[in-house]
Amino acid sequence: MQQIRLAGNYNVSRFAKKLGVSKQTIYNWESGETSPDTSLLIKMYIVCGLNPKSLLPQGKLGEKKQCKLKVKDVDKARIP
């Protein structure tokens, strides 16, 4: 978390004010004691001029794949 804040050239006070949280919250995030929710994490990236899309998996993990499942496969899965 500190790397994100420093990428935006923010000190703890300014960063906390910009995100609408306390300085203690920032310290907790940076120490790993707590974690921001997804919306605040995205806001952090935007505030610091970073692309929030970089949070998403890249390459094969991020590709959409179709999964074809036949009805008979589902029926077999239910049989104990």
C-alpha cells in the first residue's frame, strides 16, 4: 500500500484526506494489519495516477474461456 501512496507523491496525511479515511487507517493498511475494500483500492490507484486495470489478472488467467458441459456430465456428478 505504501508503494501506491508513494507513486502518487502523497504523505500519509494528504493521502488519508484524499481518500476520506483516517491516518491510522493508512498506517493499518501499510503495516498489513487491515486491508482496504475493493472500492477504496481502486480509488487509491486512480488518485495516484495508476491504472486500476493492473489489479486484474493478466495473460491466461484474465482470458475469457467458454466451458461446454454436457447434461450427462452433470448427471454423473450428482451420483454418489
